[in-house]
Amino acid sequence: MSQPSRKKAIVTGATGFLGRHLVKRLHTLGWEVHCIVRAESQHHDLIELLNKRQIHVHDGTMNNMMSIVERAAPEIVFHLASLFLPQHTPSDISRLIRSNIEFPAQLAEAMAAHRVPYLINTSTAWQHYQNADYNPVNLYAATKQACVDLLRFYSESAPPTTSFRVINFELFDTYGPSDPRPKLFSALRNAAHTNKPLAMSTGDQLIDLVYMDDVIEAFIAATLHIQQPGRASPTTMETFAVSSGRPLPLKELVALWQKITGQRVHVHWGVRSERPREMMQPWNRGVPLPGWRPRVDIEEGIRHMEGIA
């Protein structure tokens, strides 16, 4: 008796914090996972997990992208790759456009050519400055919106006999163990270890943090939602917010981390200026993915992250 075929997926951004964990989760669930990486990316741990033929180096050309998607032949694509810059300089513009607009355009074109029906995209809550329907905090957020717009074109322009459905996730701040990104908790750990004062802004801004496992489970739940027959027309594009629903002031987060870990940080509040167009309150008008909700609260998440029983 023949074995059922394995589900096949492409993951972009697989060398990033969330991407690595998504690849591992899909692999654990029995998926055949293919990853698109850059030549300069550090992907040795992916080689240990996957077959080398499942790791595809993209050279930046459309022909190469066509070849990758044809060889991988996925049923679904998870697009997590992006270039994040909180503030840009003139020399950053080309890199932002190549990474956040040209690359996903190539990906969508190759998917359409090879009739790959499902795409789960990641964008950002930073597209909603002052809680607006669209008001980008920075150029990074503007390029992520441009990506959403081009994916809508591919979704809406697909032929009637072809499915090109898109779920767009707007992510808030994420955190978890072994996070290499220079974010809040890594700064607190470093300050506690070195006993050096940590310069902060006023600490009044609300931070919406979602634990890594909950974010990954949102992606898994999206694979079921996007394939449900009769949910919507084959060319529908849906956007959902992946939010904790419980934003906390920065000052409270710092105090909570210190309480749970027992470490002390000398924080100098109000020393650093707010970034231009700082989001003092997170966007709160997003729609959650049906059937998904965050399960790890911030206290439990900090304990898991720091290895505290």
C-alpha cells in the first residue's frame, strides 16, 4: 500500500529567528520543507536538519527564482524574509527595495507561473502609525505595504481556474529563547551582566509581545484556514493581526523581567529620545485569525525564555 505524499512547503527567511523555528516545526510535523536562502546566509543548522537539495540559494535573478519554485514544487509558501531597518539612510533604499519588494515580486511571479496556490506572508503592525488603516512608521513599513499590494495584484488577477490565495500576517513584537536579535530582553541581559546603566526613553510606550511558539502556531493554523473550501473565493487575500492582546508599558515590562529573573538593571529613564514616529500605542484594530489565540502570557514566556522553571 502506497504511503500518502508529504506536504511540501517553501520557507523564505529560514535563517531568521522565526523562520528557523517555523522550519523545525514543519519538519517535526512531517512536512518536506524547502528553504530559499542568500549565498551569504549562515544556514549550517538547516543543512543538519534538511537534505541539501531542500536548501536553495537565490542569486537575485528571476530565472533562478523560477527554477527554485519549479524544483521544490510546493503546495504552500511561507514568506518571512525581509530587511528590517528602524531608520534608513539614502544608501539603504536599494537594499530595502530588493529585499522587501523585488524578492517577493519574483516569488509571487514564480508561484503564479508554476500554479502554487497558497502563500502566507508576513508584514508588520508598524504599517499603522497612530492606529490608522495605513500610515507607515518608516520606510521599512512602507516597503512591507508595497509587498502586500503586489501580492493582492497576484491574488486578484489569477485566472478563474487557478487558485492564488494569500494570508497576510501583521506581526507585533516577538520574543523567545535563543533570540539573536538586539532587542529589549537581550539589552536587559547585557546590562545586568555588565552592571552598566541602560539608557532608555521615557518608558511610556505600550509594547505588544507575542511568544515565539504562539507565532509559529499561527502559521500552522493558517495552513488549515487558507485551504478550507468555501471560505472565500479562490483569489481572496485576507489579513490577520498576530497580537498578544495585552500590551504593557515598557517600564512595566522591564520591572517584570527583573522580578522574574531576580536580576537588577540600572535603567536611566528619559535619557534616550523617542525614535521619529515612535508607536506609543500599538495598533489595536486588527482581526485575529479564526481558531488561533495566544496561549503563553508574558510572565510564562519570560520564564521559558530565561530557562526558569
